[in-house]
Amino acid sequence: MTLAASMYFAAAERFSLNRRSLGKDLPREMERRKDRRKARALLVAACVALSWGSLSAPAHAQAFVLRDHEDLDFDRPEAWAMAWFAAVAFPTALSTEPLPPGGVELSLEGGYVPSLSEEQRTVGFLGEKPEDLNRSSVFGRPRVSIGLPADLTATVSWAPPAEIDGVEPNITSFALAGRLWQGPRARVAARVFGQRGTLRGDLTCPRDIAGLADFDRNPYGCEEPSKDEMSLRLVGAELSASTTFMTTSARWPAVSPYVTIARSSLHAEFQVDARRSGFLDRTLLETDGKIWSGTVGVSVGAGRGARVSGELFYAPLDVVGRAGKGKQTDGLLNARVLLGYRIR
């Protein structure tokens, strides 16, 4: 191993924190931030030395792979970013009205993806490196719902692997909902759900800076667009309450407002695949945590089996140490809509 490589691993060892340290003793960690900046500077210097060394030596003799594995607290900046993307893809009900047995509804769901500020995007390297997380302002997927016996409704949705600005989702979700109580116009229901999938893209080394010799724009020496992959597994349960306002005139549709509250468990992994400054970074970040969420929405019948639903979704998410700050609650608030048509 070269001297530059030894410098790199020494800096990386100083730069890594224990899984529990940031959340347990934040004041002490804030005091040590200056030492971490020095380690970061040493890391960059080592990477530059590696890149210069690779010009005068065979590629196979210089190239090495960094394989690090970190199990993160759920409020670490990197973990917050994974939870935020999981919340964007959260499989909400967008209705609480059950389908009759044998009923089938085809629908298209869409949601607004808020743009993150530079501070919110500063999640890499323990909240010191801005990441390119603003890619698309919308998220959508088709859904199929089927009415089952015993007042149950099953729903399957899929975000297909269609690349949008360098990011490719492939996420499948399943839900099973049933009524707990039914009144003349009001109802209380429960729903269990699960979701699994991946997001692939050039998140740590975006294509617009990869290969640039400008240190200000490319301070971490990205040589080519990265091929990072985030995987997520989510399971949870939800309670909902709704009512339906009917009219005597066929000209006016039925309107069903509803509220929901859900708790889910998330396991997320982020596999870095970035080539920079003469080495291949294959760091694996992993986190587990609980997410509370809620919605307020309304479903409106559009006649002849069609309906339109809209809702506001909110999930509070805690983050510690992002951009040099202490604990914050920075959740996701977005709007979602659904266009559905019952074919049976």
C-alpha cells in the first residue's frame, strides 16, 4: 500500500465516529468538530496524493477499494436523508372507503417532492458535505385495489424503474385494510402495509461535477458519476376515521373527508459506489428506526366509478449534527393526489 493510502486510512479512522457517540454526547462532539475538520483536510490531501501517484504508476497497482460499514443512529444526518426519501415514497391510503368483494379499482397516485435547502442537503460526512438530493419535484406510481371478503381491501402499488434526472426508483408496496366500526355515515378502519425497493443514482458524485479539475466545485475528487443505491424495507400499521356527506341531488358527488395516523418501522441501507481521487469508495451505511406519520384528506366521487382524492402528509423526522447544528425536527410535509376508476 502506498504512503498516500496509509494517510487516507489514518484520516478515515480519525474521521469515523462510534455509532452512538453523536446522539449521546452532542456538546463534546461539537467541541471535537475542529479536529474532524483537520482530519477531513488530511483526507483530501491524501486523496490528492493518490491521484498524482496514479499518473506515474500502473492503475492496478494504485487502485484500492474502501469497504467500510457503519450502523447509524436514526438521527444521524445520513440516516435522516434515508428516512426522508422513505417518507416521500410512503404508501398512504388516499381513501378509507372499502371496495365490495370482487371490486377492482385502477388508480394513479402522484405526490409533490419538496426541494431541500443547502443546509438540509448537508448530510454527507457527519453533516459536513452537501449532497445532490434535489432531482425531481414529483413522485408517482400506479395502484390496483381489490375488494375481498370480510370487508377487506388489498392494494398493490409499484414505482417502476424509470430514470428521472439520474435517479431510478424501483419500489413495490402492499396494503390490507379493513373496517373496525361502521356507523350510518362514519367509519373507523385499520390498515397494515409494507414496502420494499431501491433508489439508484449518482447521489454522492453527480454527473455535472464528476471529472472536473475545479477543487471548489469538485472538492472530493469525483472522477465519474457514482452508482449509489439506497434500499429500504418498511412495515407499519395505520388507524383512520372518516365520514361521508351525501346529497339528494345526483348533480353533487359524495364527499368523504378522513384523517389517519400511522407508525412504521424502517430499515434502510445506502451503498456508496463512487470512484474518486484514485480509489473506489464502497462504504455501506445502515440504519433502523420508527416513523410516525399522519394525513388529512378528502375523497370525492366523480361519477361512473371514478373518484379523486387529495391529502396532506406529514412525518416528523429528527436530525442531529447537520451543518454543525444540534438536534432539530425537520420532517416531510407534502401534498398527494389520486385519480381512480372502478372497473368492477
